[in-house]
Amino acid sequence: MISFGPGGNSLSWGNRKFPKDLPSYLGELGLNGYEIECGRGVRISEAAVRELPKLSQEHGITITLHAPYFISLSSTEEATRLKSVDYILESARAAQSVGARKIVVHSGSCSKMTRAEALYLATDTLKRAQKTLDESGLSEIIICPETMGKINQLGTLEEVLELCKVDERFLPTVDFGHLNARTLGGIKDRADYAKMLDLIENELGHERLSNMHIHFSKIEYTNPGGEKRHLTFADKLFGPQYEGLIEEIHARDLTPSIICESDGTQAEDASEMKKYYESLGG
């Protein structure tokens, strides 16, 4: 089942209580997905562990989890990469505790090496991470390497697809805002989305294309750096536009989990995308 939801809480969340008020809040916006943001560290409340699995099951909410930003799959320091394996394990345990299956993992940096060298190190780290999850009884948790927005980061679409070949269970997190930012506005129309979806299918197969994880937002970028900051759908200067992507997803009958990461309006903008998807008909 396709799902749409916010990454973390919009400003409109206000003083609501998590997770008790999540179903009603998402329901008001017609949403059925939610990503727990652990970017600054894995901290899950007792209430979330106690209540969220049942609430999400009862209300048909797909829960995903974003692992810490400080994970560094491609660090030249082995100790740092081993620590990243620990963070992935911690994220997987947290995901299992709240009824999530997908965990989003940043790909790494290329700042002091070639892209090929960074990809090699990241591949090795992910192999170790999956082995650790399997040995810890967490085989059902899906590692989802993410495309990145800064040009000096590992995380082009092609690089993420190579990382997903580490294990057939991996799914890509395709952040189209990041891809647009790192290509300095390279996503122009539906045809651009079609080419990317075709590439994913050719490299990973239709099932993994259909079940991939998606992040979407408009993102301000600079030349030559790439990503600068997340924006909202109200922005008229920076892209990408979501309509072409949603049209392709609908036409191909794909069932990804889609998370909006707009700055402060992520729930409202996710709702806009879902309404557009529904307007395309059955």
C-alpha cells in the first residue's frame, strides 16, 4: 500500500501528545505515514514503544525511522565506521520497538578520497551492518541508504543503487529534493522522473522499485555546493515540482512510502501530494 506522511512534526502539530494524538492528526490531513526523526540521536519515549505499534496497526499508518545524521559509512577511520554500525543497530532496535521496518541511513562523504574509494568503504560498512542485524535477530528491519543533496557527499542515485546491491533486502531512499539540489536543478519534468525510476527498476528490479522509500521537499541549493536548506511547497524559485513524480508513481502502480520533509509544513505538503495522487483516479 502506498503511504504519504510527514518527517517529524509540522508547526501545526502544536501541543499534541505523541503518539496518542498521531492517528487523529494524520487522519485530519488524510495521511497514512509518519517518519520518526532520530537524526540527532536515537531517543524513543516509553509511550511510543508502548502505544505506537498498536495505534499504527489499528489506523493503517506506515511508520519509518530516520537513523542519526552522524552515521558515516565511508569514513577513512575504521573506528568511526564501526561506530556507525552500532548506530544502525541502535536505530534498528528502535524501529522494531515502535513497529517500523524501514530505517533511512545517510550514505557518507567523499571529501578526502575518490568517489570510488568512498563507495567501497560504505559498501563494507553496510555489509557489516546487515550481518550485525541478522545476528541480533533484526533481519526484518530494512536498511534504506539515502541519496544526498550536497555535491561532495556520497549519494548520487547511481551510488545509492550500488549500495543497495550489498543485500537484496535493501531498499533505496530516493530523496528527489536532494537529487535536484546536487544537480543544481536537474529535475525539470515528468520525463526526468521517468528516467530515474527506469534506472532503479533496471538496477534493482520492479519489486524494489515499487517498495522503495521516498523523501520529497523543495530545497534551496548553491553552486558548487548543492543543498543549502529545505523549503516549503509555497516556494516558487526552487524545485522540484512533485506532480511529475506522482503521475509516474500512479501510472506504474507503485507502492512506495513517501515522506515529505518540507520546513515546517511537511504534513500539509504531504497531504497536498496525496490529494494529487488521489485526483488521478483508480
